[in-house]
Amino acid sequence: MSDQLSEELGGLLQTAKRRFPGLNLLLNSASAYEPAPIAATELAMLETQFRVNMFTPLLLTRHFAETVHEGQVINIIDNKVAYHQYPYAAYLLSKKSLAEMTRMAALEFAPRIRINGIAPGVVLPASQRTSDYLEWRTEGIPLQRRGEPAHLVQALHYLLGNAFVAGQILFVDGGESINVEGRHSENYSP
């Protein structure tokens, strides 16, 4: 990975700070998602998913901490980090790394910067998911329903408003992540 990406991200944060002098929040929500087991994972897939899901949020967090006096970083992770679903190897490894980076950065940048994460469950499913698949996934959620975008907004407001929460990953998934296996497209059979 070249230093060019880091320089570009640093410039982006400087521009944002000039445009918005009160800048105090970084929300890392971009995501690259391509399913493949380890046996089918190529270097290009790893590079893409780690660049988007881990390297960019890490570098943005670093530059945010250099740019602002105090603030908060919220990383959007995925409730799948609670599982070892190998059919999503590169994706999950990058998101699990983001979860760990969230905790590490919370220690490094406290008390000036509070850093937390949100791990959504079935809230905004991919467009290719069928209604039968979504019903099956919902049956595996202890609360027996899908989430709504408003649930994620409530989680965000909670993290933003509670000044005594740092380094936490808030799972917004109806309890799905406490299941032993977790349902996913690779163990679904209509």
C-alpha cells in the first residue's frame, strides 16, 4: 500500500476541517463486500477488501486525530464479526481487523478522541437477497424481526451522547450475534 493513499486522506481531513471548523466526528461506513472462502480468495480480493474495510478507516482515524482537538470516531463494522463464517473470508477478516483497530485506537487516542463501533445485523440487506432468504435469516434472530435504519440511528445517537463509552462495539442485530453459528447465504437452502 502506497503512502499516496495516506497523503490523500490527510489532505481530505485538512480540507474538511477548513470547510467545517467545528469538525468533531468521523463516521467510517464504507464497505467492500465480496464473498469467497479462503480456498478461493485471491490477493486482489484481499487487497480491495482490506483497503476499503480496514486500511482506509485506520488512516482516516489517524489523520482525524491529528486534525481535530477533540471528537469521536464511529466505525460501522458488521455483526458477522461474531462468527467464523469462512465463506466470507476476506470480508470478515477485514471487518474483524476493523473491530480490533476500533478498540486499539480507543486506547491510543483517549481521552481526546472517543472511538466506538456499530455492528449492524439484518437491517439493510443486499438487493440480491430474496424474500425467502430474508425470512429464513429473520427466524434466526432472537427478536424474530429485521432491524430498521432507525435502530442504527438510535445506536449512533447513544454512542455520540454517552461520554463514558469508549472502545465498544455495539451490536444492533436483535441478538443474532449471540447465536452459536449465525445464518448466512452459504448455509441457506430454500
